Amino acid sequence: MSREVGAVEIDLSRALATARELVEELEKLDGTEVDEAPTRAARRQHVHLTRTLLRLSHLGNRASVEIMDAYHDFKLRDEPPTGE
């Protein structure tokens, strides 16, 4: 496969890796039954689930930022240079 002269390759590898990690963790957590009993084990599970959900939210945000980084890199190449 030949490339055109001046072709730009968009690198989304970091965002893809983060998205894969997010999907894997979501699949592990999906369908988890939450123990509502007033026990130490239930409290530990709640703490673990809270931390896990916060981490998953962070991974989603990180993927979003990595996509925006790729967008900004693309836009910088797309814009004509200013005459200063």
C-alpha cells in the first residue's frame, strides 16, 4: 500500500490502549452483585467498588484527553502557517 506525499497518520494508540483497559475492567465489573448486609465484608466490597468505579471514570476521562490530544495534533498540521 503506497502513501500519498504529505499524508498524515493519526496516532490513536494511547487512546486505544486506554479504551481497551476500560472495556476489560467494565466487563469484569458488569453484573457484580452488591452485598447490602451490615458486615465488614460488605463495607470492604463497597469501598472496593467505589474505588473501582472512580478509576473507571478516570480511564474514560483519560481516553477522552488522549483523543483530544490527537485532534489538536491533527489541527496544528491542518492549519496553514501564519506569516509572522
